[in-house]
Amino acid sequence: MARFAAAYGRVVDPRTVMAYALLHVYADLAWYLRELPPPGGETELGSLAEVWFGCC
């Protein structure tokens, strides 16, 4: 995601993207966690945002 935004000359904060994902009308955190299980058992949303939407 970060590389995609960088291609457009934007810097994206992973926590902001996580907030948008969770605030979306069809957001379902339980489904997200089933489909993309957090590596290493991340339990905080901030660190999970870095893993899912951060650079590299």
C-alpha cells in the first residue's frame, strides 16, 4: 500500500488507513483477522496497521 501511494507522490500513515478500513460501512475486523492473520500474534491496532498497511 505504501509503495502504491508513493507512486502517486503521497505519504500514507498506516494508522489512518487502518482507521478508514475500520470505519467503512462494511468493515468487519473479525473477518480481516481471519483472512489476514497477524504475524507474531499482534494484538494492538497500531502495530497491526504497520504490518498490514506499512512500508515493506
